[in-house]
Amino acid sequence: MHIIVALMLITIIASLGSALVFIYRDQGQGKTRAVKALSLRVGLSFALFALLIASQRFGWVGERLM
């Protein structure tokens, strides 16, 4: 479970970085690539949130007190 969460976080950050590159390179001429990258980031963030909620609900991840 920890590996899945880490990979999703890395993918979210990579998508955000690629959107920044697309915005910088296109310089306002065509924003479709940046919009697609940001939409992917939002979708992945929602999926990660849903996965964490479901894993807590089904007992795949327990609560830990520090």
C-alpha cells in the first residue's frame, strides 16, 4: 500500500511539472497540453484521496499514534 501511495504522489508531482513545462514552452499559444496535464493531476489526486479513504474504511491501513 505504501508503494502505491508513493508512486501516485510521484506521478502527481510529475504531472504538475509537465504542465509547468508546457505552459512555459507554449507561451500562451496552445494550452491544451497544459490543461490535460493539470486534469490528469486533479484526477490522480482524487483517486489517491479515494484510495486512502477506502483503505482506512476496509482496514488495509490502521491508525498509528506517534
